[in-house]
Amino acid sequence: MVTVDPVVAWIVRAAIAVLLVGAAWPKLRDRAEFAGTVENYRILPAALVPAIALVLPLIELGLGLAVLAFRPALLGAAALLALYAGVVSVNLARGRDHIDCGCHFMGQSGGAIDRVMVARNLIIAAAAVIVGIAAVSSRMVTAVDVLSIAGTLAIAGILYAAIEQARINHSRALQTAHRGA
């Protein structure tokens, strides 16, 4: 069985919590817009869209909070991220790469869907599964560890935002090029 350091476990748990709660909040604030995004994926029958558009951000919020209290909740978060990767992949395979992802992390649009988004979700899901099922070392978390966790989360947040902005900019450039062609 794989054993992970408690610092690594807390970094993964906290990062996924921030990701899920940060994604849920704007969707709950503007349910009509999110319902339009869900409908635009063309996966569900139209009659289910309003219910799914309401329940999905509540699941994100619940899982985001749960992973902080219960490490096995990471498996639910991984399943949700894998589901998102699958839905995006289906639309990419259909040639529908122009649709908005609906991510809206912290209120900012995630831009059009792409393969990078699929890879990102699957990598985060894999980290969630590993930490969710692995044994966690029983060593005590010290004050230095807490500072390490906070620093790593800050750096990871900056890196995540930079990569997302580069992905969004690339997506917008492609859309502009398609319109001009």
C-alpha cells in the first residue's frame, strides 16, 4: 500500500476543496447562465437540464467541504472530475470545441473546452484517488508543515491561474482565427 506524507495529503485535500468550492459559488449565484452551459454540452435531455444545473454546483460545494473533513471524499471529487473530463471529451470528439466549459472558477469564465482541460481534470482526479486511498503517515504535522502547506497552496494557486489564463488566451486566439478565416 502506498503511504503519503500528511503534508502532501493536506495539500491535495485543500487544493481540491478550493477548486470545487471556487467553481461552485459562481454557478450557484447565476443558475440561469450555468443551466445554459449545461444545455450547450448537449449530453442531457432538455427536461433534466434545470435540475442538473442546480444539483451539480451543490455537489461541487458539498464535496469541496467534505474533502477537508473526510479524506475518502476525495474519491467522490475524483469521480466528478473524471465525469467532467468525459463530458468535455465527448464534445471535443463531436467537434464542438467552441463551447464554454462552464468552469467559472472564482467568477472567471474558463473559456472554450480543450484537451488541456481534459488532461488537467484527469491529473487532479488521479491525485485525489491516490491520496484518497493511500495510507497517510502517522507523523505529527508541525508548524513548519502548516507553513509549507500554505506556501505550496499559494504557489500552486498562482501556477494554476497562470496555466488557466494561458489556456484561455490560446482558446480565444483560436476562436478569433476561426472567425477571421
